[in-house]
Amino acid sequence: MITASGWGWRYAGRPDWAVRGVDFTVEDGERVLLLGASGAGKSTVLAALTGVLGGADEGTEEGRLLIDGKHPTRVRGRVGLVMQDPESQVVLAKVGDDVAFGCENMGLPRQEIWPRVHRALDAVGLRVPLDQPTGALSGGQKQRLAIAAALAMHGSTAESAGPGILCLDEPTANLDPAGIVEVRDAIGRVVADRTTTLLVVEHRVDVWADLVDRIIVLGTDGILADGPVAQVLAEQATELLAAGVWVPGVPHPLSPRPVHASARPLLWTEDLTTGYQASRPVGRHLEVSIPKGLSTVITGPNGAGKSTLALTLAGLLRPLAGRVRVAPGLQPEPRQRGRRSSRTLDPADPHTWTSRHLLTRIGTVFQQPEHQFVERQVREELAVGLRALDWPQPQIDRRVAELLETLHLTGLATANPFTLSGGEQRRLSVGTVLATSPALIVLDEPTFGQDRNTWTDLVQLVLQILAEGRTIISVTHDPAYLEVLAENRLVVTATP
Amino acid sequence: MTNNLTNQQRLDDQTTPAPTSRHRWRVVDIVVAAVLGVACGLIFFAWNSVGYAWFTTMDALTPGLGGIAAGLWFLGGPLGMLIIRKPGAAIMVELIGAVVSALLGNVWGITTLYSGLAQGLGAELAFALFAYRNFKLPVALLAGAGAGLGAWTLELFTSGNLAKGPAFLAIYFATTVISGAVLAGGVGQLLTKALASTGVLDRFASGRDGGS
Amino acid sequence: MTAVQTGTTQAAAAPTLLDRMNSVTRLGLAVLASLPILITLDWVSALTMLCCQFGIFVACRVPLPLLARRTAPLLLVAPIGAVSMALYGRPGGEIHFQWWLVTISDRSLLLAVAVFLRILVLGSSAVILIGGADPTRMADGLAQILRLPARLVLGTLAGVRMVGLFAEDWRTMALARRARGIGDIGRLRRFFTMAFALLVFAIRRGTKLATAMEARGFGSERERTWARPSRLGRADLFGLLVTLAAGALSIGMALWAGTFWLVLWDAT
Ligand SMILES: Nc1ncnc2c1ncn2[C@@H]1O[C@H](COP(=O)(O)OP(=O)(O)OP(=O)(O)O)[C@@H](O)[C@H]1O
Ligand SMILES: Nc1ncnc2c1ncn2[C@@H]1O[C@H](COP(=O)(O)OP(=O)(O)OP(=O)(O)O)[C@@H](O)[C@H]1O
Ligand SMILES: [Mg+2]
Ligand SMILES: [Mg+2]
């Protein structure tokens, strides 16, 4: 049984409490969906339950959060957590070893471990060899790996010191639609016999509504709503909407633009082959054309090569074969050479441009927000590109303040980008690129981890940028995003 | 009666965080020490060509001045301890650095490990002398010098330096120790400060007090 | 049951007979082989050991190009180490040259030859470690055979695994900086800013990884099991015997030739 009474946590170095005044009780075997706005403290609650929030010098705790009357740090191993960021949870170098790691820690006998590993990988649909290097997985594949690792630990035959608790922090944020169903069903099977308690954090209610018994909504001060799914959704819909919950059946407020057809291409490829190593091409013979002034959306299953294609189009990855071409309007002056003398400039090929050329022409948001952060404060982070363009300081300040407002980050202006919540990091990384308003913007999964309010503002920002005549390429699995922005759609299919 | 009371207290205790001691290694200490060790190993590996060119030339041409370049190879000990601040951190980081340097391939082979151990031990002793409570610059310099002492002592045997003349040994001692203090202790302190200022060491005491 | 084999599949390189040994044995043998060389400073024992080593490597089918690549730098380094000994080694016997601190004598020349051979032996013995360097297998061995604390070994392994990601991170970081408009700075400055950024990134990831490991029950009180068994076999015993024999032979040869010289002896 989990009991929280007046529980709160404040991270060292932050003036505000991340969560405060939390009261709830969860019985053994219950299944709970934990909701709340981005930054409400959901991940913090799960980390606390797992006992990994850190000691007294890493933050201040108030009230009580107990598992069977004990502090979570005293019952480590009872609670399994799949953290929000799939990238940082890969422990070992090979897929099989990584899934087995949790089982070993639980003290399972060896002959039981490997069958479990196979079952867990099957359940989440990660069909790669056991000795596949974990470093060469796509974002969605890593997420499946993390879930498989947790599932293997919590298989029903686990004899452990008390019933297990499984915490999942946005487990489907990076998955393709088929994967979401697959993973949800796999988790459903694990909790089917009601011996495992389940706590899921997710912004999308509809995926989990059938599986969970109960919804708990975190607000800014304490619990906003707590009760059976149908009842809470019916009775408190307005409060939930205000708190940013995606209430099923209530459509988002945005609608697609009227699209003027037959735009001229801004960028296109000629027999392009993408990939990281010549021996293992990811996408082959791609003929892609990006119309100017429109929003192009790339979809496809996990690991199909969407991110790889996006980075290649953006002039960051070198094509393995074939070419990326850019329309004359977007090309830099041939004579204007950067200091990077090792590349000979071909104005039509963005991979040969200098970093400064790219800045005003093609902006890229990576799938992993953390890869892109270079500064120590949110505010500085937004100003990096503007500085590189030599904007005057007052103008930079104005632009940054404006962006902070739109991205719901004003209160975090001086925070370290790396300490932000998952959704906050995503918004910041999108903001850094939108700041310099490049003519072509490439966004890799721009909306994952967003609540309904931040999602709306983010998509509105994208629409506004489109209205300025700029071109956008997005990679996404988000159906709502597709509804609004799929003016031109590319589907990437996995090459066998 | 008393029995009852202690039982009661023990029950109460269960609702508070599990006790941690200042000297016990947390998982994060171990992992970050390993990361630092690997990073140092890469620095050593780079220095194995640049520094070694200086070291060998000076060693061959002058009596013992080669030691001047040696300090950077001692970086792991002071750096590890300045950041992690747990007993054994200096030895662990320097040793992992040595292992990485050996595995990447260097001219010393397996003896790199002995060097790592001796240098780490030298640095460790300096901090132990202050009961693992003082991590300020003077102690860092002392630790760097200690690592130099460790290296010098080991090489009496592994390089057969015992068979060399006392003048050589004295000069080599002075250069190694000074180089250790500056290139390991001083650089270690600077690096710790720089890392602390990025906020990456927030989970360590060294990050919270700005690395000194 | 067959799946137990996973995680121990060999890298692409052709397996040598050395691969039949446990990684921990290989490490132990490298240490063992270095001891007779370290305790004596003489050319006979070093030369004997050098011949034994190369004989063993060739017999174990270590590819010759690999052997050559590993030992080539030694041929450059060893003479320099020898020169130092020739110039500053304690004089003895006939003196050929003297200037300030430099004295070249019979004895220092003989020592120099010994140092030359010694560097070759110690440097090339690391070849035995090649291929045994899969960190996962090494960690399995250290924890299961040497019984080092699992927390320490696996925590270290997780940290060390990141070295494999350094190259990848470096590339991603270069791409990100290019995309952010700060990729045009000078080469040297870029190298150092990126190296520092990489270190920061690795520590940050290490911190998070530690949390993820604890979230999977790592570091709890519970006794841990091992999915990949690490065992010693006949090959390990054989390796031990061969190494002991080589060590004994080289010391024996030195004693027989009368050149044995314990490094601790403070001769005149
Ligand atoms: N390590 C940290 N150090 C300091 N502050 C933090 C840290 N992690 C989170 N925070 C802050 O605590 C608050 C709650 O964060 P948390 O990650 O729990 O939010 P969340 O509800 O999970 O949000 P999201 O839906 O965006 O993931 C946020 O304002 C965040 O900036
Ligand atoms: N850094 C890398 N090095 C080598 N191979 C990689 C790397 N990143 C991804 N891959 C491989 O390339 C393929 C395509 O990966 P990519 O990241 O482009 O997929 P994706 O379509 O973006 O998937 P997702 O929806 O999961 O993000 C995958 O099979 C993956 O294994
Ligand atoms: Mg979160
Ligand atoms: Mg992707």
C-alpha cells in the first residue's frame, strides 16, 4: 500500500516546491493513471516512490510518502521505474544483457532469467538480436528496451518481499501507434492478476482509460482530482481542461490552415541513401521533395529512419549516396566563405554550409533535447542563436522574454536546462530553434511530453511561423499534430 | 520496557530515509568515478604521445628533467577525490584511467596498472592525512605531489631506477613531485571548479560548495 | 537454456586460443608474467621471456600483423629508455665516457641492454589482454571469480560503457553545435570546448544512469544473481602452467648465466 500525506519535495537550488501537499492512498494491485500539467511534479512523485530522489542535501522533503509504512529508500527493489528519458536508462552494452540486468538485481535464478528476457522483448515488440549493441537503437526502440527491462523484473512468478509496484513515466511518448497498443497490452498482461500495483504517468488519457481503475491529477498545490476514471472525467472535465489534461472526447482547439496547392519545392533529394555507416544504410533511394511554405510531416514506425532522414535533409548528416539539393532562394552566397575551410562550399548542398549559414536557413530540433543544450541557464540557451547572429542586446532580451512566455517557461528563466522536466526540456529545445526564425525548420518529435495547454501554444507557435512564409518539416507520431499540420505527408517505411 | 521502546523507535525509523554515511559510496559515486576514470584514461592516452615525447627526450638528454611532463598522468587521483570525496576515490579513478590507457595500447603494457595504483595511492594518502575533510587547493597540491612521490617510488623498481646515480634520482624526484603538484593537483582543482560551475556536480558535495 | 550463451559472443576478430581463457585469467597472467621481469634487471631473463612470449603468441594464433602493430611503437621507445640508463646508470667496470652527471661505463651499458629488452617484454605482454577487453565479460569475471563487490564492479562497468558512446556523443554534439550556429570556431578551441562539454555530458549521463540502475533494484540489500556465468576451465589452468614455466625458465636462465640481479640489490 502506498500512502502519501502532505508530501512535498523541493529540489536543492530551486526556490519553488516541485510538488506539495500531496495526499492519496493506493492499495496493492490497484492501477492508477497519474495526470497533471507539464512540470506539475509527476516524475518527481515517481522518483520519490522508487527511492531515487536523493538524500537530504539534494532536496527538502516534507510530509510522508510511505510504502507499507516504510520510507521508499528502505524498500528499494520493490518499486520498478521506467524513467521518462529512454536514452539515459541503458545500463549495459547489449540488448539481452540490459534486460537481464534488473532480473539479476532481483536475485532471480539464471535459468529463469533468459526465458523472461525473451518474453519481455517479445511483449514490447523489440525484435532485434540479443547481442545487438544498445547504442545503435532509435529513440522508440530504446523506450521499448526500457519497458522490457521493467517487465522482465516484474513477471508474475517473481517471489519478492511483498507485491511489486511498477511505475511508468510516459512510457509511450516515443512510440509509433502500433507500438503504443503493443506496449499497453503487454503491461496489461503483467498487471492482469492484480498482484502488481501500477502507476502510469501519461498525458494522453485515452490510451490508458480502459486499463486503469483510477485517475489522480496533480495540481499546483496538491491533488486536483482523485477517483474512478469515468467519474473524474465526467464530473471534473472543466478543471481538468484548465490543468492541461487531454480529456478524451474534447477536441483540441486548433484547426488546419487552408492549403494552397502546388507550392514549388524548397528542398529535394536525388537518389538519396541515408545512414550512419556505409555498411548499414538506413534509407535507400529516397526521392523526397519539400514544398516551400508548407508543413511537411514525416511519419513511420520506430526505427524506420525518420530521424536519420531529417538530420540528412537538414544538412547535418552526410548522405551515404545521392544528394540533397536546395532551391536557389535558400542558398548562401557562393563567395561568402566561413572559416571552416575543410568543406568546400556548394551552395545547393546544405551539408557543405557553415554553421552560420545554417543558422538563418535551416534550424534543427533533435529528438533528444539534451543533446542540444549548451548553456547553463534557460534564458541564455534561448539567446545563443541570436548572439551568433549579432543581434543587439535589448532586442535579444525582448525576443527571449516573448519566447519564455509562449513556452510557459518564464518562471524557469534562470534554471539550468538540464534540470527541467521532460516536457519543459522539449519546449525549450524547440524554442531555441524557433528563436532565430530560420527559413526551413526541422523538428524531430516536437510535441512529445506536452500537456494540452503547452501543446496548443507550441502548435500555435508553429502555425504562426508557417504564416510568416517559412517551411517546416516535422517528424512525429502525434495524431493531433498530424490533424493540424499534415499539409504534406511523407511516410517512411522500414527497409528490411 | 526498554526493549519495547527500542522496538518502537526502530519502527519509527522505518518512515525516515535510509541512513547514509559520509564515507559510504553511493551508486552515483561509483558510476561517476568510473566516468571520470575513463575520461582521465583518454587524457592519459593522448598524453602518452605528446607528453612521452618530452619525457623520453628529456630523460635521455638530461638527468631526470623528464619528470616535468609526468604530472598530467597523475591527474586522476586528485581529480577523482576532489569531485567524489569518498575514501578510495583517488585510487579508483587513477587506476581506471591506467587500465583504459593500457587497453587502448601504450608502451608500458601491464605495468601501467602498477603505476596507476602507486600514483593513486600517493594522492589518496594526502587526503587521508586530512581525514577526508579538506579538499582545498593546498591539499590538492599536496595530493598531486603525493602522486608524484608514488610514481617515483614505483619507478625505482619498475624502471630499474635504483640502478641510477643519486644525482639523477634527486633531480627526478624534484621534477616529478613539482609537476604532480601543478599538473595534477592544480589542474585537478581548476577542472573541478569548472565542472562545478556547470551544475553537473549538483549531486556531490563538491558541486554544492563550488568545488573547493 | 541455450540463450545463456548470449552476451559472450566474440567480436568480429578471428578468435585465438587465448580466447578460450577467462578475461580475468588473462589479466592475472599478464601480471604474473611481468613479475619475474620486474624483480630482476638483467638481459638474459628479459630475452628469455621475450622469446617465450612471442613463441606463445604465435602458437596461440595471434595474428602477426596485430602483434607487429602492437610492438612497433616499442621499438621506438625502448632505445630511448635504454639511452637514459646508459648515461645515468651507476657506473661500474671500465668507464668509457664521463661528462658532468653523465657516465658511460660497462655496467651502465649492460643495464641499458637489459632495460631495452625489459620494455619490449612488458609492453608486448599486453597483447594477451586484447580481445579479453570486453568490459562486460571482464566485470562478470571480476565479480564472480575474484568476488569483488558487485556494486563496485557493475557500477564501474556501467560508467565505463560510456566510453563506447564517447565517439558517438562527440559526433552528435558536433552536429548539435553546428545546428545551433556555434560550430564555426577555430579548430583547437572547438576541440577543447567540445572535450569539456563531452566530459560534462558524460558525468550528467552517469548521474542519471545511476538513478536508472537504482530504479531497477541495483544496489539494494538483496543478493544478486548472474545471468552470464563466468567460469574457469582447463584452458585457464593450462595458461597458468605455461606462464609459470616461462617465468621459471627466464629466472633460471639468468641464474645459470650468472646475470641475475635483484633490483633491490644496492650494488656498490
Ligand atoms: N533535478 C532537478 N533539479 C531541479 N529542479 C527540477 C529537477 N527535476 C525537475 N525539476 C523541476 O521540478 C518541477 C517538476 O518536475 P517534474 O519532472 O516532476 O515534472 P513533470 O510533472 O514530470 O513534468 P513533465 O510532464 O514535463 O515531464 C519542474 O518545475 C522542474 O523544472
Ligand atoms: N547513432 C546511430 N548509429 C548507428 N545506427 C543508428 C544510430 N541511430 C539509429 N541507428 C539505427 O538506424 C535506424 C533508424 O534510426 P532512426 O533514429 O532514424 O529511427 P526513427 O525512424 O527516428 O525511429 P523512432 O521513431 O524510434 O525515433 C535504426 O534501425 C537504428 O538502429
Ligand atoms: Mg515528467
Ligand atoms: Mg527518431
